[in-house]
Amino acid sequence: MAYDKFEILKSSAVPLPIENVDTDQIIPARFLKATERKGFGDNLFRDWRYNPDNTPKEQFVLNNPIYSGKILVGGKNFGSGSSREHAAWAVYDYGFRCVVSSFFADIFRGNCLNIGVLPVQVSAEFLDKIFKAIEVDPNTEIEINLPKQTITLLVSGEQESFEINGYKKDNMLNGFDDIDYLAKMKEEIKEFAETRPF
């Protein structure tokens, strides 16, 4: 399943300064029945967003109209817990294309990259600067430059570099998942197969 190409993203951000956000908080287990990637955004952070009677919890950041954007800024150790890929699906389906944190759980990071969400890991100091800038001005914009692998806090010009696997970077730049990547190489695979003696 292809997704939109990711090159340079400039957007305001939604702050979630909570550490150890696990995948069950991102998408509760009772919403994992579907096998398609669509519709999970409605239940992103479901138990934090809604009361038992389904009314919105006004104090939760996703219900606060002053915050918006395609970037989610989370606390340290974002995406820990179980390996459910539905957590990344929910983040993408809600509309986020990038999650920024000072540390990601490895499996969640991989699931994000497979679905088209860019996990950007920054230093704890830079993360704190981002949170403080958004607190001062909720419209603060952040630029994520995937080709250069940089994240820039535009209000101050402060910038950090981030790491990403070369294969996953190429896939995101082209809007490919793993199957799309193999499909792109169909002719090369066919030519190689024809040189095999079996």
C-alpha cells in the first residue's frame, strides 16, 4: 500500500509531553479487530480523548482546538509496549506524518516507517526546546527535512540532525512500502531469475 511521498514537512505541532506512551494507550486493544489500515485514527488515544459516555475530555490535547498540525511531539520512550502495528496505523490515519521524541521503541519506529510516518529522534534538550516553544506559541512551526535529515525549530532557527535507515529513507521519499519497493524492482528480479540455473 503506497502512501504520500515525504520530502520536506513544515507544520505546527501537537504537544504530548508524557513519557512512556505505550501502544495500548495509542490504540487500545479492543479496537484491533480490523485488518485494513483505515479508520484507526478515530480511536487514537481513545481512552485519553473520551469519557466512558463518549464525550470528549476537554483537557486532552487532541481535543484542544489551539493545537493542530501534522507533527506529534511526544515524550521519551514513545511507542513502548506491545508490537501492534495498529498503533502506527492510528497515528497515520489521524493525520500525523511525523512523530518527534527523544527515544522510540524499536518496533514502533519500524512500524511507523512502514506506514509513512517519520519518527524523528532528537536530544532531550532539543525536545524540551520544542515543548517550550509550543507552550509560548501553539502556532510554532517545525520543519522536517528528510533529504537533509534535519529538524528545525523555525522560530529560533535551532536545528538538529536525525538518523534514518537508508532503505527506509528511500522508501519514504518515494512513498513506497516494502511491497512497492519490490514491485519497482520487478524487471530486475526477473532478469536475475533468468540467470539462475534452476
